[in-house]
Amino acid sequence: MKKYNVGIIGYGWAAGAHIEAINKTTQAQVTAVFSSRKLDDAELTAKHGSPIKTYQNLDEMLANPDIHVVDIASYPSQHRDQAVKAANAKKHIILEKPMANSLQEVREIAAAAKSNDVKGCVCFECRWSNQFTVTKAVIDEGLLGDLHYGEVDYYHGIGPWYGQFRWNTGKKDGGSALLTAGCHAMDALLMMMGSEVESVTSFSTKSSSDIFKPYEYDTSSVTLLHFKNGAIGKSAAIVDCLQPYYFHTHLCGSQGSLLDDKFHSMKLHTDKGAWSKLSMKMLDSGDVSDHPYQSQFQAFFDALDEGKDMPLTSFPESLRSFEVIFAADKSAELGGKPVKISELG
Ligand SMILES: NC(=O)c1ccc[n+]([C@@H]2O[C@H](COP(=O)([O-])OP(=O)(O)OC[C@H]3O[C@@H](n4cnc5c(N)ncnc54)[C@H](O)[C@@H]3O)[C@@H](O)[C@H]2O)c1
């Protein structure tokens, strides 16, 4: 028997990837699934390789004392109520992005976890990707010097060919270009820059293509960031583009620059007239089976063993990213008026 039993909320696309990743960790296994649909225990047990009991009543699943962790992979508009209930039932929480679609709800989730002394893991799994682990190591080794400019952008056309289009076109669950998907790029930028954000300015628009007509909100946004240490940054969230998936990174510092998987460093005396190449696995797909959930969940369970917040994607850390995201959406709503993080209220 492994140490942590996990109950999943929502049995959709992300949940399938989560179950596989959790069952591959050393300490945890999925033993319960709650879904609005009636599911078959024997079928899920055979499919996922751990003994799974299914529930159609969330309170019943949360009342099971043998469940230690709840993993929320449901529609975003359900996240707040489910996460607060799970925290009040003293379960640790894995929570898919967006944490929720309003800052107040995100704060309520973080507060409920804190007051119940349970730990959280937000699925900002790009922080655990090989691409950003290596990029962060390049920065931490000082190869780029002090960063004064950074941009990380998300280009992924989410049209009718994509499963989430069924529900992410509505404002209630989709929220904004940042909340529905671009938050991964903004969060990666915040991780790379390593300084708190002072203020943001954002603009948004949408494609004139009929393909993206069902969206009830602007599906392209661009945010300029002013960091407390004086650095500046930019993050675009483009979910209405017609092109291959592209997670774009460009960082400039006092000793060199990095562009995606290429770099130049004065410290290494490389040729400034040509890029040097970093060999690493790039984030080049929106497919959840390509996402580094396993490394992230392993780090979460390791941190639970020690009774600590996990590194990189704990509730307090991700709350800071969501403050910036909600500030950006507020600025876009105000037509680009700068919004200070300290004035979010
Ligand atoms: N971190 C990432 O990169 C990433 C990737 C994909 C999804 N997500 C997030 O995961 C969450 C779920 O997204 P998803 O892509 O898994 O969505 P999904 O549409 O596959 O599932 C969403 C919800 O619908 C339910 N559902 C699915 N089919 C159903 C059916 N036939 N009848 C009744 N209910 C059904 C699921 O149980 C789940 O609660 C969202 O918050 C999303 O933003 C994150």
C-alpha cells in the first residue's frame, strides 16, 4: 500500500493524465473518483491499475477518512466550492489551473487551505518542464547576468478541433485568454524574472475569424509588466491564432540572452554573432499526456512527507501569479490603464 490515497474530482481529459501521473509517483495512488456521471468501479480499476471506488456524491467521497488528497480537475467555475469543501474536510489539494476565475475565489481557496493546515499544488506544471528547469538553471548559474527584460508568450489556437472548446468559449468557465490557457506563459515569466511585479498594463482583442466566434471574451491579450527591481517584461496570451503551438521565451540580461532553446553568454565567451544551442525538451504541445505532471506531483508528495509547502507551485506561490493575471485582465477591461498589484484590494 502506498502512503497517500487520492480522490479525483471530475473525470475528463486532464483527470486521465493526472491519474496516470499520480499512480507513477512513489507514495501515492488514486483510489476514488467523483463524477456527475455514473462510472463503473471495476472498469476504472482495470483501466488505471489502482483500486478505484467511484462516487456521484462529493460529500460522501470527502467523508472517507482513507482519502488524504483531493485532485480537482473539473470545470473552472466549480473549483472554488470544491476546493474549499476539500480543505474543510482536511484533505490536501491538487488543483488544476485556473485556480478559479476570480481573485476573490482564489484567495478564498488559499485561505481555506491555510486555516485547515492542508497543502496545495496548482497545475502550473510548466514550471516543472525540462525547458523551464534548464532555463532557470542557466539564469541561476549567472550565464545571462541580471535580467532586465523578459518575454514569455503563449500561442495556441483553441478552436472547435480542441475538446475544451465545448466549455471554454463561455465567460463563466473560460474567463479570459490568460485564465483559460495563457496563464502558463505568464506564470513561467514570473518564475524566470524572480522579482515581484509592481504594476501591469494590458490590452486585449479578438480574431475576426468565424472559427473563434463562439468565444464570449477577447481571445488575444498582451500584458506589459513592471517589476519591483526595475526590470520589465511582456506576456502575450493568444488562443485565437492559426499556427502550430508555440511557447515563446526571450530573456535579456547583463551577460547574455536566451531565445527559446538558444543562448549567448559573455561569461562563456561564445560567439555573439551566432546562437549556441541548449539541448532540452521543449514545451511544444497542449496535449496533457506531454505535460510534466509526474515530476510535479512527485515533488508535491515529497513535500507532504516533510509537512512543507511544495516548491514552485504551492498555493501561496501560485496565488501571487494569479494576482498578476487578474490585475492584467482588470487593466485590459480598463482599456490599458496601468494596475498596481498593491492596489488590487
Ligand atoms: N494544466 C493544463 O495544461 C491543463 C490542460 C487541460 C485541462 N486543464 C484544466 O483541467 C480542468 C478540466 O479540463 P479538461 O480538459 O479535463 O476538461 P473536460 O471537458 O475533459 O472535463 C471537464 C469536466 O467535465 C466533466 N465531463 C467530461 N465529460 C463528461 C461527460 N460526458 N458527462 C459529464 N461530465 C463530463 C469532467 O468530469 C470534468 O469535471 C480545467 O480546469 C482545465 O483548465 C489544464
